[in-house]
Amino acid sequence: HSVIRDVAYGQLTKAERRSRHEAVARWLEAVAGERSVDVAEVLAHHYGAALDGAADPPVDLQERAYAALMAAGTRTEALNTARAAAYYVAAAPLSSSDRERGRAWLAAADIFGAVERTRHAATEAIEAFQAAGLPGDEAHAWAVVASLEWYEGNGTEAREAQARGVSLVEDLPDSLEKGNVLLRASRARVIAGDLEEAHRLFELARPSIDAFGDVQTRVSALMAEGQILTDVMADPRGLELLERAVRVAEDRGMTAALVPAINNLETIRALSQGSDAALAGIDRVIEISDERGHGSGMVWSLLSRMEFLQPTGRWDEILADAERAIEAAAEHGGEQVAFGARAMRSQIDFYRGGGRIDETRAAFEMALDIGDPQSVAPIASYLLALSAAAGRMEEAQRAADALCSVTKHAARDRALIEAAPWLVAIGRITDLEALVEDDLPAMWGYPRAAISFARGVAARARGRLDEAAESLVDAVGALDGMGHRWDATLARIQLAEVLDELDRVEEAAEARGAAREVALEMGAHRALGWIDEGSPLAAAG
């Protein structure tokens, strides 16, 4: 049957083929009626074939093809984002107006797939909306550009694009586009640690959301409000909002919204409850991204997974993920991810006895341009350790300056497990004390444990040994409870030295033995050297 069909089809002229495809599409559209969205991909195929090679196709046919391709893109987003974007791109040249052309390009850009294709789509959307005189839609496209530049590690360009988008809508009447742009800007300011501005932008967006918000906008609003509640107010209700955003995005098949929603939720969960609580969710979003062709989502989620694994000491998994992330970033884009993966790889190499520093130095310069606490704090702490250990004091001081300049943030406090002994070793005890002066709310379990560790390190440097022992015991208990075996090992190394100084020899031996067991398992030769010969803090003392 298939052979006969192909032979018969091959005997038709191109004009005859186009005519038959159009007839099939129109018949199917009439039969499907209101359910035509269910056969949108079939319609897109036949209308596309009806236009293939046509010199001067009727306007009506182009309009039908445009509508079918747009519907096919919407229908396909839940299954394969790359295919959906291809439908939107195919629709753009069939549009009957600048507005419709911009809508098609913006839909493709909003999926946020491969970087260069997304950049092209957003640029085309901006040009179309400028020609149509639609500043709100243009601002939406600029918001996509801002996200793209941030993802690529271009902090200056990201801030400029974001500011341009906000300026286009800030004084406009309430609208769906205004709400979308201000919500994106609000979430970006949360990531940047500018929580006051994030809250202002969210409140400015609220009237537009309430009056015009569609499902996608409401998911974005749940994410923004959830992040503000957790990051600004340390309110656990923020987790509930993030969970709701995930449920809505999943129920509606909104892959491009689902991926960041899960990432945000699991990041908060990792900080509040520990890495083990977040890994299942992040593994799930990597699988979803891979299955649905969302390359950028998979790349970013791999970086999140590496960050979650780092305190647990599952280094071989991190190294495998790093290679996968670097390869995926080369294919889909995501320089920020690639630099972060290389920096984490260098950190593991450092603890296993190596001294590779160039990759961390490059990541540090990118992090400074991005300017976000979650970028600057961990990379600065890595560079501080590597530079101080290598005797590069000027570079170590610069890394310390960057870390100390980060405003109070869970990401900064978490980095103190890496940084605290080295801050003491390079003479920055007063700065360390300033960093841990304020407590964090109870919901931030992991950063609170890091603060306990850093306070113990600072107290030891000041000779308050009983206080140091108490803080370090608290840190070990909290880190063990979260499954953070590597961080707990670093805390045990410090605790053993403090207990030795207090002549609590048996307790010191127990802490040292537990630290040695984990360090041996992980191949952490540098840590084994500290256990046997003294840590950087012991040398500083």
C-alpha cells in the first residue's frame, strides 16, 4: 500500500500536490471544528505542503498556514520544545502584519532553546514590534534578551536589556505585556540580591497580573512571589507558592516555565533542608528537559545538580556531570554553566592534590560581571582557597574582597564553609566576624550550619576555644543531618584541632578519624594532609 501511495504521489505535478494538500487541510479543519487544535500538527504539515514552492499563494492560504503553525507550536511545547520553536519560526514569514510576525518570533524566543536561535528570534521580534509600534511586546522581547545574556554570563548586557524592557512598560497602562516584563525583572533582581527593587517591581506588576494575567503569567507570578517570600522575608510559605507554580506548569504542559520553576523550588529546598531533599527533583527536571528537547534547561539543571552534590562529597558524579554540562553548553549555549562546571572541576582537583587555577580565575571574572550573590560567592570562595594555598596572596585578597562585598544572602553564607579558614589564614578575621554577625532565619538550614562553622573558625582564631568547639559541634551535627558529608569533614578537621587545644584528646581522635575515613573515600589528599599535619587555620595560628 505504501509503495503504491508513494508512486501515485510521485506522478502528481507540484501544483497538483499543493492543491491536494490544501484540500486535505481544509477538509480536516472543517471536520475537526473547534477541536482543530488536536490535529494542529497535521494541519501545519498539509498547509505547509500546500505552500511549498508556490509563486504567489493566496493570502487566505497563508493566513490559514500561519494559524496552523502557531497552533502546532502551542500544542507541541509540552512534548518537544525544539519542534515547537521550529513551528513558530516557520510561521513568521507567513504573517500578515508586523504584529503577527513579532508574535511568532517572540513565541520561538520565549521557549529559550539553543542560545543563538533564541537570540535571533528575540532580535527579529524586537524589530517586528518596533515596526508595529508595540512597546509592550517589544519590552517582552527585551526581557528574553536579558535572560539570554545572563545565561551566557554577560552581566552588563543583561542589565542593559532588562532596564530597556522595564523603561518601555513602566509608564504604560496595565496590560499582560507589562505584567510579564515586570515579573521577569523582579525575579532577576531576586537573583541579583537586590531584594528591595525585586519587591517594588513585583508590586508594580500586580495590577496587570490581576487584570490581564494568563496562565503563563500567573505561573511566573507564583515563582516571583515565592522567591520574594523566601529570599526577602524567609517565609516558608514561599515554598508552597513555588510548588504550586510547578504543579500548574506541569498540568498545562508548559515546559519552558516548568524547568525554571523546578530549579527554583529545588534550590530553595537544598538551602533549607539540604541537598538530599533536592536531588530527586533536579534529576527529574534534567530528564524532562532531555526528553522534551529543552537544551538550555538541561544545561542549567546540570549545574544545579553539581552544586547540590558538592557538599555531599559525591565528586565522581560531579566530574561526570561537569563533562556533560560543558559538552551540552557547547551545543546549546550557556557559557555561565560551562565556566561554573570548570570551576567546580578545579575545586575537586585542588582537594585531590592538584593546583589547577586558570579555570577558576576565568569563572571568577565572569561572576564579577554577572554580579549575582549565587555566582560571586561560591566562585570567590573557590579562588580564595586555591590562591591562598598557592601563595598568590594578591589574588587571594581580591577574591576575599569580592566575597566580603556580597550582601547578606544564603548563597554567601553557604560559601563560608569553603572560605572561613582561608579568610583567617590571609589575615581577614575581622571581615569573617562581620560576615557572620547576623543570624539567619530558621528555615535556612544549610547556610545556618555554614554560619556555625564560620563562627567556630573565627572564635578559634580569637582564642575562644570553648565557644569554637560548641559552634563546630553544632555545625557537624547539622551538616551530618543533611547528608553533607564533605562539609561535615571540613568542620571535623577544624573541630579536631580545637579539641586538641582543649586537651580533649579522645574526642579529637574521634573527629579526626571520621574526617580521615571520608577523605580517604573521596581521594581528598589535601584534606588528608591537613588531618595529619594541620589545616590552614592551624598554620595561621
